[in-house]
Amino acid sequence: MCEVFDEFAGVAAHAERYRDLRRVVEEELADPDRLAGQRRRATRELIGPVGGRVSQRIADILLARAPVPVFLAQ
């Protein structure tokens, strides 16, 4: 598989065989936080900081890259 995929494969449970799928899903539903640490690490590495302010960060980036100040473009 792809190296990037392999690096982040630990963020979710995997069923090796179809017949194992039900058991794996039931285990994850019983303990949804089991892989939370791996998911947080992957999120930090792939996306960066998160915490409910993503819209503000996107707006800041778009405004910073706008060729003309937005308030003058109207």
C-alpha cells in the first residue's frame, strides 16, 4: 500500500477478513476512544491545529491571499 496510508493506518480498526468485521465494529462501538490518541496525532500531522476555529483560519488565509483588499473590491 501507499506509504502515507500505512503511516496513518492506526487511526482506525481493521478487519482482516469479512467474517471479522462484525466483531471489530462491535469492539470499536464498545470503546470508541481506544484509538483517539492516534487520531489526534494524525490530525495534527495532516491538518494542523484544530479546536473550533477552522473557519476563522480559512478566512484569514483567504484574506491574506486576496489580490485586492476585500473592502476595496466592492
